[in-house]
Amino acid sequence: METLMILTYATFCWIIFKVFKIPVNKWSLTTAVLGGIIMLSVILMGMAYYHPGSRSARSYFLTTPIVSNVRGKVVEVVAQPNKLVHKGDVLIKIDETPFKAALADLEAQLEFARKRLQDTKELRRVAGGSKFDIHEYEKQVGSLTARVEKA
């Protein structure tokens, strides 16, 4: 922009010297050059002072946030940089060992609760055990079954 302003001023001075036939000597040339420097300096300083600015810049760009439903250690990154990704594509692979261990723990708890339920029913039939214990173990079996299905 400064170059354009300098070229415009130089063209304007050349036209003035040619049209009005002003002699080119050390005083007329010095006045034209210093006048141009002063005018351009005032314009550029005013632009620098009054130009709007911000201390915090904001960059806007289009992104699609990707959020995982589970937490875990990333084993492999399948997605390639600068390649299109479609809905349903595998992006990363997560270590499944903790999830398998949690599922095995829930299945063991469920199996234990089922055995306790069977034992409590047998005790109720044989020796008149508590009906409350049967309902408690049925509730526990149902809860653990739901947790296993969720896992």
C-alpha cells in the first residue's frame, strides 16, 4: 500500500512539474521530496494509530469435533492425515484388555449371584428360608445382567 501511495505521489509531482513547467532545481526537488515524505509519514502514522486492533486474535476454521465414548490407551491410529473420513470409519483402536477384564469380573459376579439365588431358593423349599433373601438375590441378578449387557 505504501508503494502505491509513493508511486501515486511521484506521478502527481511529475505531472505538476511538466504541466506548470516548474524548473527542476535543488529547492523545488527538495521541497517535493520532503513534502511527500512528510505527507506519507503523517498518513501512515495516522493509519497506525487509528487502525482497529485486538489483543486477542480469533481464528475461525471449519472442524468437526470427534469425541470418544470410552477412555483407554490408544494402541493404533488408523485414520491418515489429510484424508477424508466418513461416518462409521474406524479412527483409532483402543486397548481392550481393561474392558474384557471388567466384563469377566461382572460375569463372575453374575454367576455367583445366580448360585446364591439357587441356594436360597433351595433353602426356602427345604428349611423355610427367608423370602426377602430370594427377592434380594433376584434383584442382584437382574442388576448384574443389565450391567453385563451394557458392558
